[in-house]
Amino acid sequence: MAEIKGNSAYNSARNSTYWQQLQMLAKQPWSLAALFAQDDSRATRFSTQAGALYMDYSKQCIDDAVLEKLLTLANSCELPTRIDALMQGAMVNTSEERAALHTALRLPESAKLDVDGQNVVADVHDSLSQVARLSERVRSGTWRGFSGKAITDVVNIGVGGSDLGPLMATTALDEWADTDIEVHFVSNMDGTQLDNLLKHLNPETTLFIISSKSFGTVDTLSNAKTALSWLLATAKLRAGTEDSVLRRHFIGISANSEKMSAWGIHPEHQLQLWEWVGGRFSLWSAIGLAIAIRIGMAGFKELLSGAHSMDEHFAQADFAENLPVLLGLLAVWNSTFLQVNAHTVLPYDGRLSYLPSYLTQLEMESNGKSVTQHGDHIDYDTCPILWGEIGSNAQHAFYQLLHQGTQQVSCDFIACVRRYSGQSQDAPLQQQHELSLANCLAQSRVLAFGNAALQESEVQVASAADKYKYYRGNQPSTTLLIDELTPHSLGALIALYEHKVYVMASIWDINPFDQWGVEMGKQMAESVHDAMQKAGESQFDSSTNQLLKHIQQLS
């Protein structure tokens, strides 16, 4: 397998002259109002398109000089070679010594990609055929529960990428659902989601998908154990109940077949992952079973096809027209050079309600790092704090801070141009959609230009003395317009952000495919849980000891 040995194979962007030049450019005063006033062609030059995705980044605090230096910086750290390494199965995940081949999950069946002598494309499509087989059994009604009744509800039990990806995609694509089978998602360790759900489900007709790459995640297995107990308590059958319930009501998705078998998942109901699939990049794999059940295998394959089209664009398009490259470079410019350390994602479409949460994990778990790939401490800002919300809800929540707060925040506005059929009965909905689009464009305009945005409108501009109504503007943003939300365009959108993450990581010289920062808390939780079960003094810090004592007194 090809590899990146401590990143020594590549030049570091941090040490290039272009990095220093960008630092100097960042020190000059940036005014979006002035940039637009000086350049009538700005919006045309700072926009580009790939397939159904149109990106306008003219409201970012950049000019031609900055863009040129960013593009040169990308080439100076050999981004083209890094992209090729990602696509070809090189060891880009250096700390765990493996590839990160989520792009292979959406390669067409006719493709071939050998990693360690194994054609992974054949393995991927073998897994997809199993996804098709199991999903069709459920959708057709031939999968039966312990009492012989057809499945009506599917519960995906997972956490992190095993939950957020399928949850986001099934929510976004629910209008493509062609089955009455409902799909639900459970992730929370404390049991609240599961408890509320089980009160309304029929155990005879409920199927559980246990999604865990390691099949050792305590959050997931604790929920799975409770689900099994619920089924067993309700079945009330003679001896052999557990084997029957496990076979008829559980599917496992994991890279660890031994643990799935030990838990009781029947071999025919085990779907395989690979070590080169990161959790937050895994919805394209068997982890997407819940998506396939809800929208059908044809729809799921369209999702994969859309992602693959963005993969090809990322690998082939000139960097000056390359959406993931530009989006990643702009993020580096904002966070590292302009020190805009907060970023918000604002979809003006209710179907994308879970996209901000999905991207929060994708970006912050991937790029929330402070050590380079060869172990050096980083002396520059990497991943910004990211959050988001549906745009119309966000307007009534945190836009106050965006417009009049003291923090600089970069924004991604996302909207779909076409929605609803245009038939007479949909006219009110079409009007609502247009109103949402208008709000999207208006908010990005006011964030960019502040009170100056209103000078040519009929709205009276607040006087300079009326400080409470003053909008300072100059908040940078990018607007992504999707022709129409479909499985294909959603796949392209998600892949766009995946590749954005890789571009950022390449410039910052960090590994976006590990997540060591989540491990110590899990390990410490085991020690704390042990102490919680015992009386007497705990050997932690005084705060933890005191909190444990309070909990034990009330237990």
C-alpha cells in the first residue's frame, strides 16, 4: 500500500513563502462593501458550478491576489498528489496506518481499485448486493418477526457517523420514500430516545439495525441490550425465545464479525464494514441500510452516484473551478489567516434539518487537531467551531449575534432553487418556498453589507445615532444553490463537504481520519462508573469525588 510516511513525502504549506504572503494580505483592512463597489464583475468571477451545485463565494473577504496565493499554496503543499493518494488507497490515515477509502464506496461496479492486492470495488459491490437483499426482504414484507407478522418499523441503533449520516439522509430524502415502513434512529446513551420510541412500537413488527464499526461502542450496545430485553419480555415464548428473536429482529453492521456473532447476530444478517471506512464517512456503505429501506435501493444508488460525480470533479477539475478545493481554501483563509474561528451552516430547506449536525461531526472530529502528521505542535488555528440550524429558525435564534454581535463568523447558506410541482394545489407551498429563498439571499446580503444594504431600497436606513439598529456587516459567507434536492444532488453535496475537509487538512498538515480526542473520556467513564457502584472515597480530583458522593447519596 502506498503511504504518507510522517508526511515527509509532501512539502509543508506552513513553511512556504505563500503562507507568509497570505499572512501579510490578511493584515489589510477588508471591506466587502468596498470590494463590491470597486468591481462590477466580482460575483461572476467568484462563482462556479459543478453539476447541480452552484457556488457563489463573492461575499468572502478575498480578492484576486488572495485567491491566487491560496491556489498557489495548495499546489505548493502538493494537494494534487494528496488527492490522488486519497483516491488510490494510499495510507492517508497515518496514525492508524490505513487508507481512508470512502470514495471507493461509491465507485461503479465496472471500476477496479487494488489495495494490498485486493480489489476493494468487488468487495464493496458484494456488500451492496447484501444491502439490496436485506432491504428488499424488509420492504416486500417477506421479513417476518417472531409472531409471523411483517416488519412495519425499523430502528437504527448507532452513534456518531453510524447515526448522523443515515438520519440526515433519510430525513432529507423522505419524499422519495416508497414504502409504509417507518425508519427511526436511536443514539443517546441515557436511553431517553429508545424509551420514548418503544412505548409506541409493536415488538412483533419491529426490526433493529445495530450499527457499530467496532461493535464495542457502549452507547450503541447499551441501547441494543435494552431493545433485546424489550423484545424478550414481550415475546413470552417457550425456551429458544432468544435465538428466535435475535434472528428475526436484529441486523448487525460492523467490521468485527466475531463480536457480532458473540452478541447473537445471525451470520446471514451481518453486513460487513472495512477498517478503511471511517465512521463519519460511512453512510455510503452498509451503514446506509436504513436509507435503502426507506427510499429503495435505486434511490440509494443514486445517492452514491451523486457522490461519485463530486469525487470525479474533485480529482479532475482545475483548482480555480474546483468546488471542494475552493471551499476548503476559503475555510483555511478565514480560520488560519483572518482568524475567523466560528462557522455556521444555514440550510434554507427543512429537509436539510440534520445537515448542520452532520457537518459539525464531519468537520470538527476530522480537523479539530493541534498536531501535524509528523507529531509537531501546530502554531496556527485549524478547525473553527462549527454549528448551524435551518435558516428560518436560525433567524429567530442566533442571527442577532451574526448581525450585531462582537464575533466574526463565516457562514454557508444552502438553498434549493426548485421545489414543489408548480401545480395549482401547490401554489401556497411554492410561495413559501420563494419566501424562504428570498430570506436566504437577503440575510447573506445584510451580513455582507450591513446598513449599506438598504441604501437603495424603500426601507429607511437607521440613522447613525440610532446605534441599536446599526448593522456593521462584513461577515463573510458562501452561498450554495442546489438546482433541486434529489438523491443524486444530496450525494454530491455531502461529498463536497467531505472533500472540503480533506483540503483543509492537507493545508494544515493534519490527519483528518483519526479521532483520538474522543478516546480518553470513554476510558475515564469506565473508571468513574466503577467508582459509582462502590461506597467509600473515590480517588479522583476533588470536584469529581464530590459529584460522585452527591450522586451516591441520592441513589
